[in-house]
Amino acid sequence: MPKGMLQALLGIAPNSQVLAPADLSNCIFRNTEATDSIDDVVRAVRNLGTSEDPTLQDPKITPVDKYDRTRTFPRMRTLHDIRRDWLSDEEHWLAIPEGKTTRHCLTHAPRHSWKLMVEFFLALNTNVGSWIHNLERRDMMLLGSLTENIFGFAGTYARKQQASLAPILTGWKRWMEFNNTNTKRIPKDGWLVNLRIAGSISTNTVEKAVSWNVGPHRYQRGKKEIHKIFEQGPPIICLQDVRIPKRRKNSVKKELQRVFPPYWIYITTAQSSRKDCRDRPYVYLVLTALHSAFFPKVTQMRCHHSRQMDSDIRREIDGRFSITQAQTPTGTTFQFMNIYQFTAANPTGQTDMWTTTEKWINKQKNTRIIKQGDLNCAHPGCRWDYAQPLNKDIGTADNKLECFLKNTSGHFYTQQEHTWKGKECRVALDHVLTWNYHHTPQASRPIPKSHKKFDHCQIWTQLPHLDFPKRANTARTTQPDFSQRIDTVFFKRHVDEWKVRIKSQIQGDLDENPTGQALAHLIHKEQKILAKKVRWLQDKASKARRRAGERREHRNKTQNTLLKSISLLTTELSETAPLQPKDRIKGATKRAMQGLGFLHLRTTFQKLVRQQDRLKVLLTAEIGKAESLIEKENLKQSRRDDRRDIGRKNEIFKHGIKGIRK
């Protein structure tokens, strides 16, 4: 705790080393909440500072008259109950409040002001002028003006001392003089009351930047956790390994912008030539979101690669690396890098990624750069429970990170906690690096326990309020929601289907003598039912259009089924060649046999059937039938598209362009 703050909380003289029971009781009453326990207060006091702070001191204040502290701090009691019992033991019955305890404090959370009091007493021991300037930058103009008049060099006190040719005291000496001055104009406890009021009012919240590797669950399964991050409103959000298919990238971006309109959202994706266990190409994607209240102007930058780089690695880097340049309301320019580095098993990809990033950073002179993401490497001492010496690839990856920071003169804080946890080891793979800028140490936040196993922790980095001010109005305006609007052209086309659906939901006849209020209520209720069914049909049609846009050309349900059956039959046909008896039957061959009617055959009989020549003829005939059906479906699809285009043109000719969705 800073020098002098403990005495200020107790309300005693700055140099006093003893306290009275009344002082302790008043301090408890002023600085605790009604449900606080002793552990809560002790924990709050310990969080005020750390042992590395040079201004901390060991409190040596002792109670007078050998006061027994066990009477004041029994276990499992709230502090207000303790105070009531103590007053009863001391026979101060008139001071015991009757009935419900009433609070005479200035706020419902008085300890919120302790942070401001810590800043004040630290400034007394260091530099009061810089703290006054800091208050003005935080929009605390009134408190800054009062501090300048009482403790500053250009205030009322300084001018008065200068006029009388008296020395101007500063820092701790001025605080001692101020406490010794006790007049009606300057009350002794007036300044501390002012600090409590100003500190209890939350002026500027602490903003943070978040980085998270979503991991193997993809966007669809991790959607709930991603939305929770957006709901907290951090200025900077960097997500890696989101795994959104390229055909759904635009729809996901529009969905996020619709649900969270204040954010600028940028998605970079690339498809790898490698395939996963389901024979699907691996998709690399990083998502960067910036809050428009903190960054009114945002531009996405493109990083050029070397022509000598392998084409597959160059394609993957486009989906693993994103650069966004943003400007704060004060005009300061930042560049944010969102990176998902290659694993240690791909040293060539890691080298190319570091080389590309290093060239870009060296070109950006005097530009503030913040780089965060999954680097797939660790600083020295950030790997736990690993076998020593480290694996060659892992050690090489860590050395590349150190060489990269040395060549670019980057700043970083060593992560004290793990961000990725394996079966028997832990490591800090997610980091925040900066250039031409310093930030506070980041903290990892583990995902709450759930049925989903997220292997990476979230990295939250505190952002200084002075560098990232927030505007009252966001730069991105909320787009109007047209989902509840009824499309008249759509309603005219589907009026028959609408009549069928509302036929069973419309209410029957009224009573013989209905009142006007009952009639109006029934009409209003039926109008809601009619409009609800129209909107349901519109939503159904919009989802069908979205799915049709995400599918490839000529890919309806029948066509997908036929293509899948052709793929299975072709795979089985390729396995009809003479094989060894020990060769296993693949899953595609089993499914193809089930489609041909061989439902419940053992593995031995399936191998015998697979070696028959008759099976080859049967498979060839089935593949020919499926291909002919595909051609017919393609022809039907093209005719259906032509009819849809002709109908749209006829609607435009009859009703005009207004009301037609392009």
C-alpha cells in the first residue's frame, strides 16, 4: 500500500503509528459493503499493490491499549455485525443502529475509490504534475483542477505562496502541511471525501483486446463462445482457425455485422491442398473485428509475398495472416496483425511466415504495430512438463521466434500461464507482440468447463484509455432490419400456400352479441396470425435462397445423392481388382454394397463377392444409370432456372422494378 494511504483510510494523522478502536470502526463502516466478509476486505487490500512497488511499506500501526483484535474480527461474521457486537461490548448502546442498518457512505461500492486514492498517494511520492495531466486526459477535469489548486505549481496555493515569498512545498511535504491546516474553509477530511466521490464514479472503463484460437470446433460449434466475446464489446478481436468454408464466408460476415453492427469485420480465408480425415480440403481462416467507436477509419492491408515461395505455402499464408490498419478518434494510426503460425512440424512454412512478416515490419517505420495470435512457439521458460532436451522441431521453432524479435526489435511480455494444454504438457503458444508501442502484460482466460473441449485459452490484453479513446457515436450505423417487412410481390406469388396454412388457425365466429372491445381484440389477434404466417414463408424462402447460393452449380438434393452414389460405386469398382486375402474392405466399398442390396454380409463373404467378375458388370451398369439420371437432373435444373428468370422479367414488366429483390 502506498505511503500515507493506510493512515488516510483510518482517518488519523499521516505520521501516526497507533490507532483507536473508534478509528478502525469508522474505517470499516466507510469502506465496506453490507455483505462483505473479512476475507473480502483483506483480499481487496492486498490487490492494491505488489511487493515490487518501491513505495510500499510494511504497515506498523498498532492498536492502543493492547486492544484485542480477536474481538473485532471473529470468523464467519459480516463486518457490520462485528461492529454492532463491538459497540455492545463497549457499552455504546446509543451508537447501535436500530432495525435495518442504514448506510451513510457516498456510494454503494466505496472500495471503487481505492484505485484513485492509490494513484494520488503514489503521485505524492513521485510526480503530482504528471498525475494532474493524466486526470485531464481521462476527462476528470474537476478533480484535476482541484488538485492543481491545492497541490500543483500553477494553482491558488502556489500563487499565494509566491506572492508572500514563501517556499512552495510539493509532494509529501505539501500533504503534511495540508493535514496540519484545519480551518472551516479547508476541512481536514474534505480532500479524502472528494477522492471517494470522484473514484466511486466509473468514468472510463478498462478496454481490452482479445485473441483466441477457436480450435477444432469450427465456427458453427464455437458460435456461442464467439458471440459472448462480441457481447462484451472489446475494441479489438482476433480469432484464428475459425474454419469457415469459402462459400459461407460472406454469409457469416453479414450475420455478425447484423447481430453486432458497431464492428468492422474482416475475414481472410484460404483452402489448402491437404485434406482432413473426411477427405475434405483444410480451410485456414483468421477473423479480425474492430469496434467502430474506437476506430472510425479502418483499412485492410495486403501483404505481398516473394515469388520464390512455394505456391501452396503462399496460398496458406493468405488464410493465416491478416493486416488491418485503423485510426483512432485522436488521429493515431495503428496496424493490427492477426496471425495463425504454421506448426513446428512445418519448418519451411514457419520460416516463410517469419520472413514475410519481418519484411513488412521493417518497411513500416515509426508505425505502431500490435501483433497477436497463435504463434505455435514459445519464449524460453514457457513450456511446462516437456521432456528435456526439447524435440528438434520444437526447439527450432522457439529459436526462430527469438531471432525474429531480435531482428525487428519487437517488445513482448513473457506469458506466465499456459495458453494450450495437451495430454501431459502445457505451453504458452498465444502471444502479443508490439513495435513502436508498449502495452501492459496480457492475461490468459480459460474457457469455462463445457462439453466442448477448447484446447486454447483466450488472451486478454489491457489497452490504455489515453491511447484508445472511445467516441460517443459509432462510425458504423445500424442497418435497418427488413426481416419483418412483408414483400407484396412475394405475397402475391404465394397467396395460395398462405391461405392453406392460415385456414386452420383463424378463429371461429363470435358470440351472438359481441362487444366492440372483443371484436377489436379478435381482429387484432387475427392480423398478427396472418402477418406471422407471411413472414414465416418469407424466412423459409430466404433460407432456401441462401442455401442455393452456397451450393455449387447444379447441386440440389437429388444431384448430391446421385453424385455420392457414383463416387461410392467408382471406389468399389477400383477395388474389384485381385487383392490379397488380408486386405481390408474400405468403408466406401461397404456402403456401395449396401446400396446394391448386400446388406448383411460378413467380411469374408464381402471379399468373395468383391472378387467376382459379375460384380464389375453390375457396378458399371449402375454407374451408367446414375450418370444418365444426373444429365436429366441437370437439364431439369437449367429449365427451372430459365422459367424463374422469365417469371422475374414478367413481374418487372407488370409491376415495375419496385419491390423486386435483386
